[in-house]
Amino acid sequence: MKTAYLSLGTNLGDRLQNLTDAVQMLNASDGISVVRISSVYQTDPVGYEDQDVFF
């Protein structure tokens, strides 16, 4: 078994639902098992700042 750490982010639409859907799709994929999920944090955009904040 190999371990990987992913960082997911979204700033469009229903941000929390986007993250939830992404985790569910990962977990439904063959050979991938989501073991733990961190808290959700809100961050300001960097670079092009004229956009919504990220989860």
C-alpha cells in the first residue's frame, strides 16, 4: 500500500459540496481509499485576486 497526500481547493459554486464530491469520487475509484480528511479552511486568492475566496 502506498500513501499519498492531496490538497484540494475550490472557489466556484457550492465550495463545500465540490470538496465533498471530490472526496467521494476519489474514494469510489479502484485502488484508492480515503483514510482521513482534514478540516476545511478558507483562504484568500493569491496572484489574480479578483476572484472568490477558496475552500
